[in-house]
Amino acid sequence: MKKFLALLLALLMALSLVACGGGDDTATEEETTTDDTATEEAAVDVKIGLICVHDINSGYDAAHIEGLTAACEAMGIDVDSQVIMKYNIAEDQNCYDAAVDLAEQGCNIIFSDSYGHQTYMLQAAREYSDITFVSCTGDQAGVAGLDNFKNIFPYTYESRYVSGVVAGMKLKALMDEGTVTDPYVGYVGAFPYAEVVCGYTAFLLGIQSIVPEAHMDVQYTNNWYSPTDEAEAANALMARGCVIIGQHADSTGAPSAVQEALDKGTVAYSVGYNIDMLSVAPTAALTSAQNNWSVLYQATLEKFVAGEEIPADYATGIADGAVMISALGESCAEGTQEAVDAAWAGITDGSLKVFDTSKFTVGGETVTEYEVNFSIIDFATGDVVFEGPTENVIADGAFQESVYRSAPYFDLRIDGITELNNN
């Protein structure tokens, strides 16, 4: 009888809640409050590690340090007590040692900011299965088969293209006034990797959207960060007649060299990377392609503290504010801001495809099909480390960059670009 009365009372209470129309809403509010509280508590408990290949003096590393800091502040994570940053960690066994040290210090999610860190992060991930390792700019998470190993990367090609529009507007103005007759562009690249190839190709395509006959030479430094090597590469390109110098290298070396040349009377302007270069090239710098790493860090950390699955590969761009360009310099051509706004709008609404195959050729031919194998190869031995699928990455009239994995895989050498020292 007591059981019967208890069941009857429970039924009457349930019917009362339904009759009042508040049962579902009350439950939803309670669940939301509980979820928010749990997330806040998890944010308080999280401990984060960041491994940097250089330090705050490198524009690239500065973007990561500032990005993680901004993400933590937005989430109420105390940077001083909950984040450990390791600087000047080489892309070798030192990275593994740093990752292990962070794990032993209690970090439950560890980021590294350079591609070459990836192998050592993966090694640590195998040994610490209860810790999440995120290799920024890496390309192995999708095929490595580890639940605790992830890759993140922004759509850098979008900001590269728009910075190219800025350069194209300046190039057109110089040609219209008769100062320049040959639309010759130079680019200081770190290494002949797909990441760099993707970026400089997008840059030239942005320029060619304004000056279709523009052509470009690429000089590699074989170093991510070397002010001296980058300055020398920029000087070599200007000596060949290049009037715009872009870059995918991490220091202020190239913009500083361009400013010095401009001050001496050479017609030359700079488009930088990572940071605003106006402080070192006040009249030579036009803009810089930039990544807003805080967007990717915050999205990853929010999933982590909420206990949600983090994608093996995560990439996003202007649609989420993950890429941008820096403030336009005083030397930019009239109408540049309007051209920039139009380019961003086109990329955002999909009417402008950066790698539209009708806008470039390879060996004189339009690319209608291109297969990319996403296996990971040990280039020292030629052995397959991880087996990945092969995909045709041309669809809807464009190369589908950062769709099949977050890290760039555009490695086509399009007509109009010459690599001076790819060896």
C-alpha cells in the first residue's frame, strides 16, 4: 500500500507540472545551470601547456602566446596559475622532453606551435593517454589513430589572398603613374612546404585579381626565423627588380630591409606576416597577413573543459574571425580599403574562391583533377608512417584547401611563380 501511495503521489506531481506548463522549461533551466557550473568548474581545474619554437620576439610565436592568453582570459582561466609556457624549444628531442615535463607538472592539455614539434608531441601522446596533445599546424592527427592527439590550423590562405589584393592595388597605382613597368613581385619563404606554397600562391592570386600580368619569384631561407637571412633574401629579390616583397617567415628582417631600400630611393614595398610591420617599416609596409589564434585556442579549450570531443583536425577562417590583415599603411593606394572589403565579403559569402581553378594554370593547362594522398611519409626513409586516403581535391571549380585535413596541402606550382632555390 505504501508503494502504491508513493507511486500515486509521484504521478499526481508529474501531472501537476505538465498542467502548469512549466515542467520542461524548469528542467531545461536547471540542466543549463548545471552544465554552466560544471564547465566553469572544469575551466578552474584545467592546466595548460604551450611549447613555442621561439619566444615573444618572433611574430609567429607572439601570435600564439597572445592567442592562448586571450582565449584563457575570455574563459576565466588564470594564465599565471593555470598556463605554463616553454620558449625556444627546438623541433627535436627537446620538444618531447618539454612535453613530458609539462605532463609531469600536471598539464592536462598541451599545445605546440610549430610543425616540426609534431613527431615529438605524438610520441608523448602515446605515453600519456589521459592528456590531450594539440599540434598547431600539424598534419598527422587525422591518420595517427590516437584519441588524445589533435591538429588545428587557420585558413591562412584567406588572409594571404586579401593581403595580395592590398599589394595588387599598390602595384597597379605604381604602374598607372608610370613608376613601374614590370609587375614583378618577390616572396621570402621559409621552406618549400605546402604551407608556404599555399600561402604564396594565394598571395599572387590576390595580386593578379588586380594586376593579371603580375609574376613572382620566391627565395627560400630554409629557416623559420632568421632576421639576417630574411633581410638578405629580400635584398636579393629587390636586386632582381621586385617592387613588392611578401613573406612567409617569422621575423621583421624582410620588411626592415625593404624600408631601408625605400629610404635610399628604391621603389619597393612590403607585405608582412603575423604582426603589424609598421613599427619597423613605417612607409614601406602596406599590411600583414595575420592569424587570430585565439579563435582556435578558445574553440579547442571550450570543448576540452566541457568534456566534448575535439575534432582530430580543426580549421576555420574569416567566417569565425580566425584570420585578418593588419592596419593599412600610409603608402597604400587609394581605394585599397574598398577592395579589401569586397574581397573579404566575397570569401565570406562563397562568391570568391581563393583557389578558383579558372584563375590559374599549371604548365599552361587548367587543373580539373588533382589527387592528394594523405598518408604520412618518412622522407628520410621513404616509408609510410601512417596510411591515409587519396582524395581528388578539385571540386566546384576550385582546389578544396584545408577540407580533408586542417594543415595546407596545396602544393601545385602554378604558372607565373618561379622558385629560385628549391633544392
